[in-house]
Amino acid sequence: MAAFMDQDFLLDTPIARKLYHEVAAALPIIDYHSHLQQGEIAARKTFRNLAELWLGGDHYKWRLMRSSGVTEDFITGSKSDEEKFRAFCKVLPYAVGNPIYHWSHLELRRIFGVELLINEKNAPRIWEEANAKLAGMDTWSLLEQAKVEIACTTDDPADDLLQHQEIAKSALKTRVLPACRPDKAMRINHPGFVEYLAKLGEVAGVKVGSFASLVAALAARVTFFHQQGARISDHAVDVALPVVPATEQQLEALFQKRLAGTQLSEAELGQYVRGILTALGRVYASHGWAMCLHIGAQRNNNSRMLAQLGPDTGYDSISDMSCSAGLAALLDTLDSRDELNPGMNEILSTMIGNFQGGGTAGKLQYGPAWWFNDHKTGNLEQFVTLANHGVLGTSVGMVTDSRSFASYPRHDYYRRLLCRQLGQWVEGGEYPADEPALAEVVHNIAYGNAKRYFGL
């Protein structure tokens, strides 16, 4: 029986162990999508204790606690930090097979050197030992300790990026780059949409009163972001995209309808979102950017808790919305004018093969196992799916997709699983024990491909 989370954790073949320990383990991290706050990095934020670092904004852990019967006052409510931490430790042992069980122990060991099991009994000692070490840490040291070479934040087009400019001039070893996330411009039915247009127009120097002027304002901000080092955009696609695109006149009519105070129907919303994505795809292509699409989330399902806590608090789920036909049409529109820029991420594995080429390896990417798929089975299935339908060796690898500065051991988890899968293929006689070739594959997926692909 293997020891719990020993040095060969998840590595079940000799070649997997060799690839991990000799190649993957020491590689720096390229985290091309996260939700870290630029202000917390610029200010070198310190954390008052382990609860703030671990539980302060981590809705993965919040969902686990709720599912274990923990009441909200111990999660986002009025209980003290230590009480919240102890509540988490008490229920974590029940999460057998959940990636949070593994992630939490990896974080405790990698960041704080504490190898105690996380449970109610050990909670006081963990609290004491981890907090003693955390007292000498800040956001910079957490990034540097994790060997994060590049971290991309998620930023609204209207953001002035002043804190990014401050970070760029600092002595921080990690390069922190903005990534453009124009969700507010896409969510035309949101109550604050019209007010947002005024803010966007002001910073872009464009009066936004039409669909065309909205695209012009966004294009101006993409140019500004590019000057600040951005090379990646990011989009939450939460509606079904239509196969037949709206005309320019129809998009303008939809925009004016919303400005007049009328909400768009679900079908009209899909037309609008596809119009924005098409226009922005062309803008990104002109700058050589990657365009990442986050597909398959059904957000803010619990209206009562949305009203109480707001969005992004752990009440989202997987959507069963069909997306393939609309995505194919969107990609075909961009590809037909040679404006399909390398980097459209997280789309169906078979879809990407329809639009590859152009001299770029892995021009379209089947992105990493994301959000609810970011677990052992999900990662292994992502490797197998991409290998079945594409070229695994061109993958740009893992992201944290996290708001937590403690989440970087997830890259270690991913790398172990990658080496495990490769080792199993070798062990089964499905790939030769060609160590130089395998080492190159591991190096590229874990590090090299993302750095080249995103132009970082």
C-alpha cells in the first residue's frame, strides 16, 4: 500500500516517476488564466491568517462545506476566521476522492511545509504552524515560492491598469500581465449595462451609442491592453450561439432596443453575443492575441443566495446547453476571412480539428479540464480525449482559474497526472519508452507550449 501523498503521489509507473521528478517538478509555471487581483499584487497584500488565504474567496471550498452541512455563518458569515477554518478542517475528511482534499494537503505541504492530515483534531496545530509561517509571507513571496514565471489576471476593458503598470516597474520576479475579459460588454441584459457603456466610452475616447461604436471602443481598449503586455482575451459564453449570424443592421437594432430599455429575448441575446465575439475575434487577430472561450457554465442558479452574497459565490453548475453548431458557425465565420487567431480555447475536441493549420501547432486548443472538470478523472479524460482526436503534445497545459494565491499546487497535481497518463501508455506498450521524446512532451505541455503559443 502506498503512503498517503508521498513523493510518488499519483505516479504509478517507473516512467511516470522519472518524467515527473526529472522533468516536470522543477519547471516554472505559466498561469495564463487566473482571477488574482492586480491590486493585491501591487500592494504586496499580506494575509491575517490561513482562513483568509484559504477560505476568503475560494468558492470551491465553500461548496464543499455547504454540501457537508456547514451553515453559512461558518462560510461567508459572522463566525471568526479560526471558527471557519476549524469547520473546514472538520468536514474535509469526508471529501474522499474530491480534488479539494488533495489540493488542500498539497497547499499545506508545498507552501508551509506542514505534513499533518487536515482534520478536526489537527486543526489547532495546523492553524498555529501555518499562521506562524504566513506572517512572513505576502502575495509576492507566494508567487515567487511557487515559481510562477508569468501570471495573467482577468481585467475589464474599462480598467485603467494603473496597478499593472506599478507591478511592471517593481522588483517582483513574476511577470504579471493583464488579460481582457469583456463580459460586461457582452451581458447586454444586465441592469448596469447602459451605465457601463458610458464608463467604457469615457476611457476609450469613444461615445458609445451604437453597436459599431461599442466595437470601436472595445478595439481601442484592446490596443491599450496590448501596450500593457496583454496577449490573451477571455470570454464567458453562457448562451446558445445561433448558427445564422445577425446582420449589421439587426445587431444595431438589438443594441438600440436595449438602449431604449427593453430586454432582449434569449434568442436575441445569442445573436448579440455572437456578433460581439465575431467583431472582437477580428480585433484580436489583428493584434495576434489568443481568444479563450469558457463554455458550459450555468451561473447564479440560487436566486436567494445571489441576492444575499452576489455572483461568484459557489452557486454555479454545469450547463446542458448545446453549443457545437453555433460554435462551428462562429469559428467558420472567422476562419473564412483568415481571422481565426491561434488561441480559441476550451471548445469541443473534434471541433478544433476543423480549423487547424496556418503554420501554428495547435492553432485551436482544447483547453484544460476546467472548473467542475478540474479533478483527477477530468484531467485524465482531457488527456485521452485530446490524444484521441488531436495532438496532445501541442496542448498549452494547465491554469489555476483561481482567486487564491495558494492555488498553485494545482499545477503540480496536473503535472503528476500528465506523467501518470504518459507512463501508463508506455507501460501498456502503446508508446515507446523513448525518454527524450517523452521528456520533450512533458516540458512543452507543462511549460514551453504556453509560453510560445501566447507570445509571452
